Amino acid sequence: MLRAARRASRIADSVLYVAHRAVLTPFNRWKNRKKTERRLEIGPGKSRIAGFETINITPRLRVDYVHDVTKPLPFRGETFDLIYASHVLEHVPWYQVQETLANWVLSLKQGGLIEIWTPNGLLIAKTFVDAETGIENAIHRDGWYRFNPERDPCVWANGRIFSYGGGDGVKDHPNWHMTLFSPRYLRLIMERAGLTDIRPLTQPEIRGHDHGWINLGFCGRRP
């Protein structure tokens, strides 16, 4: 019964995906094409950020464009003044991250900004090692214990590094994490994507959901 329900849900999602890409995505591209100032959120959260268009791999009510963002974005070059991507890039396979980010930058106007947030893999790894070696168990600073009622630091690290998919073990769910970032590495791939004026982002600059203690953010400009 449960397996049949899951299969029916996936079929419905596939139909909705095709319909959105065939009808709503082209319509929204046409509707927004003449805006003088445009902002794009890649991978929107549970609520829309005011003033932002949205793009996501799954169709939802708050999504304007359905698209696999590991592929070139469906816009002309130099379209957006600002691109915001919070906890999206870690869902891209690690060997595709550089190309994916470079494609996002192509949709920025000259002088446009991109703001990227990811989990801080260096902080997660250090916290895991410190807890396992008896130096300090600091996972309470994060407080994220999904599937971890015993609050085991190794289970916590697994959840933060790999995520949990849809929570039902389906391996091709888009919620799995596929890339680990450190501050050095995130800055490096932004530099390699041609961005300048790269700087760390601070907590007050978060525009949507705040992922808390493990947050890592950088901003860069397209010259």
C-alpha cells in the first residue's frame, strides 16, 4: 500500500513537472522579461522572498521556473541584478559545482551580485572529530537531531553532511547533499567563476530561512 502510494505520488510529480516546464515556466519568462531590475532565488524556501523570482527543480506554488539548475539557466545572459542561493549548491554533485556556479554567473548583469549560503563543512567536520575524540561535544550548538533521538555526534554529522533525502530512503531524491564546502573552497570556486569583491556574508544578511550555526555564506560581484 505504501509503495503504491509513493509510486502514484512520483507519477503525479512527474506530470506536474512536465506541465510546469511546458506552460508556466515559458509564461513566467515572458511575463518578467521587461522588468528593469530583476532578482532570482535559486531553490526557494517555504516562503517567497519579496521581490525575487524563483527557480527550482521541483514545481511548487512559489516556483516561477522549473529547471535543473546544474544545467545552464533558461535566461539570456546578463539578466539579473542579484542571484540568491541558500543551501542549494551542496545538492549539486561535487564534480559539477564549478561548472554550475559559472553558469549561474552568466545570468548576472555586469556589476550584479550573487549571494551563496551552504553548510560549513569544515565546522561540521571539526565538531564531529572533536566529539568523537573526546575534546568537546558541541553538537548542541546546532540543535539539529532529525533521525537522531540519542543525539549521537556521528549520526548528527551524517545528517549534516549527507542530509536525509525525502526521509524515506529514496536514493534519487533531490534533497541529498553531494558536495562539502569549506570557507576556502567556496571562495576559490567563486573566484574561478570570474567573481570579484568576494566577501563573507554575516547572519543579518540572510534573506530567507536561517540555517543557524552551520551556515557558511559568501557574496561576489560579476565584473
